[in-house]
Amino acid sequence: MEFDFSAILLALTVLFGVVWGLDRLFLYRKRKARLDAAGTEYSDPVPVDWARSLFPVVLVVLLLRSFVAEPFRIPSGSMMPTLDVGDFILVNKFAYGLRLPAFNNKFVDLGEPKRGDVVVFRFPGYLCQDGGKVVRSGDESCSDMNTPVPQQNWIKRVIGLPGDTVEVHGAELLVNGKRVTSDEVGPYLGNPRRTVDQLMLNMGATVWTEHLPREDGSVVNHATAQMPAYTMPNSIPNDRVPSKVPPGCYLVMGDNRNDSLDSRWWGCMPEQNLAGKAFLIWMSWKGMGTGGVDFSRIGTVIH
């Protein structure tokens, strides 16, 4: 079952605020006068007392999560070695503008993603052709256009900006006609007791430093993993994804290039799906019996 925590927080804030507010407007005075006349010490009814106590708490949490920073947990290995399974990260919610909680409509524009940013976003669904019309579906095969798109938050790295031309052929990445260079660091070193590490070790994964150019001439140097023995990713362009990034959209890819379900399969990520920019690992849990808390990753700035 999928939960939209922001929607739940918003609903609770409204509920508690309405209960408390209506009570104070229409019921509080009569109730207090009746209890005072009877010589009874005043106390709110239990539902009103709960609403009064919880409303400010839930409101503060909602505002912090919606407009300042929101915590997320990394559930898969698609961003390894940059982000590991079990990393708990903080996401800057105002990096690209302020958005209404739950609805995600931007009402204050503070900037746009840059090439190389690690972003959290609502999964947009798979691009499908429906009688000449492009639609998004939760069905990867596009056999059922009405399959709902899962309400999930994903995390990937921005590779292509609106208007960019991006080509991907295996491990080769070209942005605006220029090959993005990488330097091999060495074999991936992991814990064979962890399932995600077993896969990478068995497939002979290697770690690379990719030099991804930004639009201002600077370069984002970040780690990627390659394991060609595992699977060959989709190329770009393909029958769903053109090489030209359309307006209001971004091409995103995982740093674990052979084990990431990203824009190479489901197309560009619409700007309206953005949740924020990942910037810090505040906790890392490797699992009981397979490392526990990884103190070396705590406080790591995400590049």
C-alpha cells in the first residue's frame, strides 16, 4: 500500500485546525459559561484537546517538510556507489522553488536543476503511445494504458536539461555532441554478506569517476558503477525516448549505470514532478549483521 505522507500531514493539519477553530468560534464560550456556573473546573472535550495540542505540532512538521528539508531513505542500489541502500538523506525542498504540499504546484520560482544535480522526484510513469497520443502509464509494457502510475518518490542524477541533446550507447554518454569522460578508479569493494553488494561483486562491478559538464562550464566529478556482465541498458535515442530533451523536462539516470530504471526506459522527468535536491547523508544503516550503522557516511555531502 502506498502512502503520501505530505497529503496525510496536510489532511491532519486541516482536520485539527478545523476542529479546534470551530470549537473556539461556536462552542467554547457556552461550554465554559455552563461549567463556571456549575462551579466545575474547565477542561476541553478530549477531541478538542487533542486537536488543540496536535495542530501546532503537525503544522510545523508540514511546513518544515514542505518548504525546508525532507528526509528520505534510499531503498535500492540504483545510485550506488554515490548513495547506498540504507542511506538516509536530506532533500532541500526550496532549491528549485516552493511548492504546495501534496499538490506539488510551484508558487515561488527559485531556480531550476543543473546538470549533475541529484534530485528526488515523483515517478512520472512510462511513456506510451495511445492512438498517436503520448500518455504516461504504470504498465511498463504499455499493454494497459489505464494502469495507475505508482505514487513513489525516486532519486536519480540529472544528465540532460531541456533543449539538450543526449545520446547513450552502453557506457558511453554524449551531451550536446560531446563525449562525457570517465576515469576508472578500480573494482567495486563491497560486503559480500549484503545482497546488493553480492550482485555487484558477482558481476565484476568497477567504480569510475565521471566528469559531467555543467552549462556554466564547470564540471561535476562524481562516482559511477559499471557492470556490463549484468545487463545492457537501453540506448538513447530509442522508440520511446528521443535524444532531444523536450521543454519542461529532464533526463535523469542512476549512477549505477547497469542497474538503474531511469529515463532510458521511461523517458524524461517532468519539472512538475520535482520534489527537491538531495544534499546530505545524515544516517546510514547497513543492516543488522551486515555492518549496522556506517559512521563513515554520516555527514557526507551529496555531489
